Amino acid sequence: EKDRKIAAWDSLQNYKKIADTKLPEAAGGVRTIYPQRPGRNDGNIYVGTTRNNILEGSLQRRFTQVVFGHGRQLWGLAAHPEDEVFATAGHDKHIALWRKNKLIWTIQTGYECVSLAFHPFGTALAAGSTEGHLLVINCENGSVMLTLRVCGSPLNCVAFNQGNLHMYVCM
């Protein structure tokens, strides 16, 4: 689980080792493996990880993420003001943007985030961390535009005023 390795052996050749690979650290350790097409011998598998991700691939090619899941408690949730988009953040130091049930992007912030708010125009996302940092993120590509240390306490609530476009932070 902790080494993130997957190996295959041929049971018809006295369990001769065929191949092995290592998942990227961000994916987490291997929790479960299942063949993509049971009964076929193509080597394509699904991998469920300890960080709540589902990957697909094989030992001969790279694994790609099919489903992203936050690896720790989810605390921040914000809905886009006009679109069917929402954002999530949590103690796993990730912020994700979703359209319905499809992941648009995810970023690793370096901070456990507990609050989120969309700018009224939907172009930016504000995130408050447990360490008192405020992050402003570009909604189009997930790039962090600003990181500001506000205080030493958690920023449990961030919000925008629709009328004058001021941002509010609760400590």
C-alpha cells in the first residue's frame, strides 16, 4: 500500500514475474485492482487508491486518472454563480473544480483549505486555509493568482459581496 507498486506474475509459467510499475505519489497507494475487461488477457486494469482516486492503465503503459477523490476530509464547497460548476477543498491540500460529476482541474495548494467562495463574475475562487492563508485562484486554469497570510487562525468563511465586489473573511 505505501510503496505504490503493482507487479504481475504468470501463473502458467510457475509464477514467473512479468512486469512491475510504481504509481505516482499523488495517486496514493494501491487499495484494490480490477481488470478493465474480465476474461481478456490484455493487462488493462483499474486501480483504486488510498487517496480515493481511480486510475486506469497497465504495467506496460502509464496510468491515467479516471476519478479524483479528496484524500482527507472535505470542508470547502462553493457553487458557481451562473454555471453548473462547483469547487471543493479539503484537508488533503487539494482544490478541485467540477462540472456536474466531471473533474475540470485540481491543484495542490500546500495548505489545508476549509472555506471557498466564487467571485460574483465566476472568474476567480477564494480559498481560506486552516493556517490563516487566503488564496485567490483563476477559475479557468486553476493557477494561484494570490496567496496572502491574513492571520494565524483558520479562515473558516470567505465570501464576496455581490453589490460592491468586496471580499469578506471570517476568522
